[in-house]
Amino acid sequence: MSYTADNASRISLALFLLRQSIFITMAIWTMDKFLRPEHAAAIFEHYYGLADLGVSLIYILASAETALLLVFLIGLKPRITYGMVLILHGISTLASYKQYINPFEGSNLLFFAAFLMLAACFALYILRDFDTWRVSTCLCSCKKIQAE
């Protein structure tokens, strides 16, 4: 089977939709940090062992995460931004190891969706060069058109 323009277009669309869905999921988690900083602080304490994070620090972390996610959303610097999102979610997934050990306690089954999200982040990172529906790609295309 040969790699055709149609295949390239379908791969680009799939990666674009993958990036959008990863963004939506992570944006909701980030929004939670802004709307319920005490909840975010409890998560940092419970899963990462980081106690006594003040509201100001939670807001700073949420702001940095927002900036990263917006750059990720538009697809700028994919090696860096896609990689950072992968690492961020990878750390989050690993930090929840106790939930994987006891999958049938409480709502621990929900934590297994993190593996799907991690695989999606990895797929997007590893295939980033095929994710051509990005602002940076569009800007380069527009510059080429203007030059002609």
C-alpha cells in the first residue's frame, strides 16, 4: 500500500482531532485549578506529596499550564509542546499508581482512562511531523503563496 495524498490528509485530520481532544481534557483539568484551587492543592498533596501549596502557587501553575495548552492547541513548536504535554500527563498517570493496584475500589476504574490519554499523547508526539493542521503549517503555506 502506498502513501497517498489522501492518506496524508486523513492522518492530518486524525492527529488534529487527537490534539483537540487532548486539549479539551487537559483544559478542563486546568480550569479546575482556577475554579477550585483548594481541590487542586488536595490533589497535589495526595498524589504528588506536595503539601501546603498556597492558592497563589496553584494559580501560577494553572497559568503556566494554560499557556502551554494554548500553544499546544495551535500546534506551535510541536517537538517541545507535544513533548511537554506527554510528560505532564505521564507524570500524572504514574502518580495515580495506587488506583491501578486497586481497580475495583471506589471509582478507581475511571483512572484507567489515563492510559488511553497517555497513548494519545504519545501517538501525537511520535507522529507530530504528520500533524500538518497547525497554525505554524498554515503560516508557512500562506508565506509561500504570498511569495509566488
